[in-house]
Amino acid sequence: MGNESKEFKLELERAKGTRDFPPEEMIVRQQVLDTLRTSFELFGFNPLETPIFERFDVLASKYAGGAEILKETFKMKDQGNRDLGLRYDLTVPASRFVGMNPSLKMPFKRYQMGPVFRDGPIKLGRYREFWQCDVDTFGSKNMLADAECIMLAQSVFKKLNLDVVIEVSNRKVLDGILTYCEISEEKRVDVITAIDKLKKVNIKDVEKELQEKGIPSELIDRLFRVIKTTATNEEKIAKLKQLFPPGPACEGLKEMQDLLSYLDDQSNVVFELGLARGLAYYTGTVFEGFLRNPKEDDVKSSLCGGGRYDKMVGNFLQSNKEVPAVGLSFGIEPITEQMKINKQRSGDGRVQKSVAQVFIIPIQTVPFCLQVAGILRKEGINTEIDLMDRAITKNLNYANVLNIPFVLIAGTEEVQKNRLKLKNMKSGEEQMLTLAEVVKVLQS
């Protein structure tokens, strides 16, 4: 009996933790990306591109992401048996680039937008491939560079019409608080990792985690009394000055004062004493942006975050030379999700599924309509033309489903009169117009 070959059936599924973005989602994402790109360049940041994968020893270096994030790094080997890893953020590759190019003029201001990868648990809102949109300033210790990151975030969220609070702290201040609370050096990473979860989980869960890490209850109580202080930014600084002896913690408070002094608008900036930012490479200022007073169905995760990391580049150079740096990263996923929520909430339930502003329906007038399409495109109007030779009702349905705002109908009678029928798909209004008038309406 002969062997029967089994037909291989390919399962068309995405890899776990990844997503496809159909046009209706990409249109919103692209709007956010365009806003970010123009905002970055308004602040003088220049574009940079780096590889998606790096040498693993670069990703694992002392002042890179730290042990927690290394557990989530996608690892691989090339054909030369060299250890590689997919980038888990854009900061480490940028720092590697600066370290490799010592002739760069300082300050070096760069932005980069692209996918990063983390092999962590998959849950709602957390994926293994996601985008980051970063700006970084290398070479300046001046708190003006840190303040510029916050001013950039304020500018971006104003353009996107998102009410966001920027929480700010300083790693030196946090270390001072941990010293005041008698947290030993060997326990500090555990404590920082735990309190970094305060925005995501119940405070009781954080207390339980700290207890499991061996932190005595009385020290946990003292810690929370300090970091949960409710007061103005200036009052918090004044209170902490009374707790700290001269040293790095007081330096951190001075940096915080300088940072705040550069901000004309502090209405959405809060000195948050419990803000930790989990990555190990931060050395000074840290900040995160959250929606102010989010509703039940709003995004609760941070929309942006960043801070100062003055030791990473020097570590890559394997020298004592310190290259100060500060950066800010925007989360395209949570920002886009909130933009969609706001659009639905505004009452406009129509989802844009096409970038086309107008759809041309030729009725035995294809050559003429191709000329019209060419003229509209030269005027900067996104134009689509019927490629299926369908009946007019099916074409109108096509434009309606894709939420294309206007339809342009050109039959032999309209062409003879040098007129075109322009239909507003939302209102249903139809107008007989010259081509020049059509251009004027579509550009208005």
C-alpha cells in the first residue's frame, strides 16, 4: 500500500502578542505619528534610525534596561554564532550610536519612531511588539533640557486635545526617601520595582509585595507616608528639605526646583514622590504622563515617560567619561486608543476607512475622469477612482462604507455641460459644479 501524502494546511494566524492594523486604525495612528514628528522637529530634534536588533551584550550592559527587562528580551544567534537580541526600547540603541560617534557636536538632539519588542506576558493593552516614539538630548546637564522634554509633551498633548498630567520626580530624591525610610541598598531595586506599580495595582498589593521582599511593616508605613504626601510642588520640596541631610538627595531637590522654574505652565505638572520608572538606567529626573481624571473606559496606562540617564553612554565607551542625556518616549498605542475613545464619545460614530477625500465615478467617461483625478491630485486632494466598472449604486455604497466624504459623478451629459456632480456623503447634498469649483470645495 503506497504512502498517501497529506496536504499541508497553513494556519493563517499572527504570532502571539502581535497585531495587524487595518486602514481605519492606521489612519488614526498616522495622524498621531505626524503630530509627533512635526512637534519633535519644531523643538529642534533630528531624525535617527538604528537597527531593530543589537548585539546582546549591548542590550545587557550595566546601565541598559536592567535585569527585569532582560528577562523579556527576544534572544537569537546569527550564523556566526554571535548573540543578538531584538531591541526592547530605542534609548539603548541611540546611546550606543552616540558612543560610537565621539565627533558628534553636542548637544546632540535626536528623535526616532519605530517598533520595539518584549517577550513578556500578553494581556489587555500589552503586546510583544509595539511602537515607541522617542526624543533624546545628549551632552547637556542643564535642567533646561529636562524641562524641554516636558514642554514638548505639553505641546503634543495640546495638539492631540488630550488632557494629560505630567508627573515628575528625581531618582536622587527617591534614593533620599529610601535612605530616610531605612531601606537597605540591596533591597532598593525591589522597592523601586514595587512602588513603580502603584498606578497599575492596588496599594495593598504593593504593600504585600514589599512585605514578601522582606521590608518591615513599619518601614513600609513610613515610606507610604512620605510618597503619598498631598501638597503643592513647592511644599513637597520644602518638606523633603527638612528630611534630607546635605548630599545627592538635596542635589535632586535643587534639580527639581530648577526644572520647575523653567516651566511657564505648571498647571498639569505634579511633583510625584512615588514615581520610580522601572528601568535601571535613570540617574536623575524621571517623568510620566497620564490622563487627568480618566473615565472608566479611558486609558489608564501612561501615555509618555522618560528621564535622565547620564551613565549609559559612558558605560558603552567603557570609560569614566560621562555623557549626560535625557529623553522622552511617547506610547503610540495608548495615545491612539484614547483618540479613538474620544472620537466615539464625541458622537461621530463614522470610522474613516480610507484616506481618500473624494471618490470619482465615471459613467462611460473614464479618459475624462482620469484627467480630473490627475488635476485633483496635483492640487493635493487625495483621490480614488472606480476600478471595478460597477453600477453607480454599488459605487455609492463603496464610498459610504469607507466613509469617503465626497463622491464625484461624471457622465456624458455632465461632461458636455462642463459640469461635475459633487455629492456630500454625510449630508446627501448634491451640486453641479465646474472642476475649479470642485477643487475649491474639496480644499475648504
